[in-house]
Amino acid sequence: MTALRDAPWRAAGDDSIENLPPGMISPDERKYLGWLVREHFQGRGAILDMGVFTGASTCLFGEALRAIGKDKPGTIHSYDRFLMDAMMPRWIPDRREGDSFLPVWEANTRHLGDTVVCHPGDLLQERWQAGPVEILFVDIMKGWPLCEHVTRAFMPALAEGGFLVHQDLKFWACPWITYVMSKLRHCFEPVHNVIISTLGFRCTRQMTEADLDFEFGPQVLQDTSANVHFDWLLEVLPEPLDRVKIEGARARGYFMAGRPDLANEVLDRAREIYPANGYVYHCLPASRGFEEHRPEATRQRDRALEEEVLGTPTA
């Protein structure tokens, strides 16, 4: 608990976050990634940069390696489909959904030279077989298939003492990440709690094939026996708003497993426990995927409360 309240990267001076490519990682996450390399990278393995978008994380890793004199060829391996989705024109306005943004990433990271190896395309066709991994940054687990593949094909290469950084762990829409890290608690210790949605883990024991003997898919969260996979993290996270995010993920997991009744129970209970401020309503998505399954009276109450605390009408 003490370690998760500490945030030494916030006190570290770092000008490298000022002129980075645009993207979806927060200022705190940007400071953290550079600090993690400068303070903990030893040069005994690779850095896997998974879900790179325009290259902010790639630049942070590359410039931090250069600062500590460990920017050897092929140290960073960057993975992405490099295809625009509906949200991305906000950051790359001259491209539309379905376009490639690989040229944007290449232009933004060209100064890093051969320190970076790019792996464009379908991650489900990739596996890591090139030695130990020292830092694994995952911003690509956007569904159960990718979650299972990254866990089986990449995570076992993370060396003992290395760091696994899950950028979406505290995002309500990704319950599979909390589930997987619950299953692998004997191999990973949560050590860095980063604003907004990132949680960093230290690998306490390198994974084996036996550690992967568990199911993946929405069916694993279909009844209340799944609560254990969320409760452990609620006990670890020190900030109430972070715990709200995990409750949102729990509800999302039940909803995807075909149990809107359990999802509604989670949402109602969480609203009673946590304070009614704007961020709570972003983390507990009453009108973002659950709306049609909630009683009309509850929907009207939630819309009114959300409008009041956010100051804007909700759809």
C-alpha cells in the first residue's frame, strides 16, 4: 500500500515530456514511462512497446535510453496495427477511419534510429521469441482475444525483476486485464499507481507454462465467483476514484457475460459507497453501455445527477 502511494517520477525533472507526439497517455503516464527507464532499466533485456499510436511512448523510451547511454540497436520493439479508428482523427485530423498512420509514427520516431524495431500489423500473428524482456508496456489489450494472446505470447518473456505496465488496467471498459492480473498475482506485485489508468507491476517470478492454465473469455465473469478477481485490487488501490474504476470494470465484465442484473447491482452499490463527483460518472458508465438494461427511474436519476455534477446534458 505504501509503495502505491509513492510517486517518485512526479518529483523527477524531465523536459522530454514537453515536445512529444500527441496521444492518449496522460502527463503523469508520460513522466512515469521515462522515469521507469532511467531508474530501472539495466540493459539485460528488451523493451516491448505495445500499442504505440503516434509514438509518444516510443519517444519516451528511446530518449530515456539515450539519456542513460543504453540506446543499443533493437532495444525497443514497437507494435501496433497502425490503422485509424473512429476516435483517432481528434489527434491526427488529416486522416480518417481505416487510414494508416504508420507514416506519422515513423516521422515522430525517426530520430531514434535503429534503437527501435517496428512491428506493424495484426498482433495476433506475432510472438516474442527474442530473449528476455525487461519492460513490457501494454496499451493494446482492447478485448479478450488480444488479452489472451499478449498474456500467452509475450508476458512469459518478462524477466524476474522486470516491469509490466498496464496502461488500461484502471479503465472500466477493460475488465479482462484485472482478471488476468488476479490470476497471475503470484508472479506480479503492483508497485506504481499512475494517473489516469496505468498500474505498474514488478515481476517477482518469471511465468511458466503452468501459470497460464486458466480460461479466457467473457464466461469467466458470469457469476459472483468472479468478484475475487476485482476485490483483491480494491484492497490494494489507495485512491477512492481508482477503486471506482475497478467497480466499473466489474460491472462491464458482468454485462459482457450476459448478466446485466449483476452489473446493475455493482453500479448501484458503488454509487452508494463513493462520492458523487464528475469523475465517478465517467467511471461508472450508467449511460455508456448499460443504459438499456437499467430501470427507467434509475436512468432518469443517473442522468439528472450526471448532468448536475458534470455541468452538461447527457445523451
